[in-house]
Amino acid sequence: MEERHEIVKAIIERTAKLTGRDPAELNEDTEFAGLDMKSVNYSQLIVYLEDEVDVEISYMAFRKNATIGQAADYIMSLIG
């Protein structure tokens, strides 16, 4: 999984599961703040993504991304 659209899809699917939302409600412009995600949700999402892309993701750096699209761009920058 190294293509951006696959990362976006993974973030959307996992975020939907963690927040109890329908994945169809989420897109690249969805803001994490509007999803009422708690710290534990971010931690679970990060661990999931680390397993998917096989890269270490900084919790604090990830939290600085306001939207799903920005988070995908951040992960892409880590992959190189």
C-alpha cells in the first residue's frame, strides 16, 4: 500500500469503524475534529496505519493533520 488513494481509503475505513460512522460520510476533506475522536481513537488509527504501510508514525505529528487528506499526505511523506 504505497499509493495515496489506498492510504486515504485505509484512513477512511478505519476512522469510520472507530467513530461508528458510515465510510461514505467521510472523504479527504473530513476534519478529524468534527468526528469527536478521542486520544485512544488516534492511537488505534496510527497503530493500524503503521501496520498497513510498515512505517513509524509520530502521534504528535499525525495529530497536527486537520483532515483525512492531510493525514494521507503526511504518511506519504514518511514513505518517501
